[in-house]
Amino acid sequence: NSYFSVYSINCLFNVSGNHQCFQWVLEVLGMIRSILLIGTSVTASYFDIKTRKIPNWLCFSSIAIGLFLSRSFTSFVWHMFTLLFLFALSAFRLMGHGDMKLWMAISTYVNFEGTMYIMIIAAVMMIIYAICTKSSFNVIKTFYYDFIYNKRICFFDQKDYPFAPFLLFACITYVFWKRGCL
């Protein structure tokens, strides 16, 4: 613990451009992004479970903070590209607007690949949950029949269950996997 504080003081006052110092700053920045990612997901899950709505202030402030904590200009540009991609994807109404805004917020804390991993993990967990509950299973069955037999995508309101807790589980899984804990 004392090594951490001594090393951080040496890093702050080292003007020689030490590469280890830069790596330390990036590591701390990564930990801050991970904490904010989990905190945002926990808060969104709470509101989604209680009210079935995710507050705009949470999503937009998380997007702003995530963009501010970008590692570099290139990272910032990729985050902006991801936000535009997700905004365009929201036109298909495959999920609720609050969930989409939360996904956008999550995307500013991780890279594009991490964003896709988180969504895949959350979707798989949601499908497992839907199969295990009868009411959700009927929604999936209706969607499947419309897609296979009528060759069209059926849009439906996702009011039966909150999606943010699945995103929370996926974010926790991703952070532990990325940190080498899994």
C-alpha cells in the first residue's frame, strides 16, 4: 500500500517522461472507468427494476464522463463512432430507448469490441431468463414465428422485464474477464 503512494508521488513529479509513469496513469484510468461502468450499471438496474425507466441524467452524464476519460484522441473518435452506430441501431427499435441509451453510456467506458461482448452476454442471459419464464417465452415464440413464417420482424414493447440487470451482469463479467479474474 505504501509502495502505491510513493510510486504515485514519484510519477506525478517525474518530468522525464517515464514510460512506466504513463502506464500507471493508464492503469488508474482503466480502474476508474471500470468502477464508473459498474456504478452506472448498478444505478440503471435499480431504476429499471423499480420504475421500468432509466433516467436520462444517468445516461447522458455517463456518456459525457466516459468521453472525457478517453485514453487518446483516437479512442475518443472510436467512442463517437460507436455512439453513432448505436444511435442508428436504435432506429430498428430492437430494445427500449432507456436500454439503448444505457448501452451508449456503457460503450464510452469500454472499446467497441467490449461493447459487443457485453451486449452478447446480456442478450444470452436475457434469452436464458426468457426461456425459464413462461410469459417471456410466449413473446419469443411469437417473434420467432413472425420472423420464420411471415418473413418480418415483429416489434414488441419490452415491459415484461427490465434489461438493465442483464447489462449489469454482463458488465461485471466483462470487467472481471478483462482484469484477468475469470
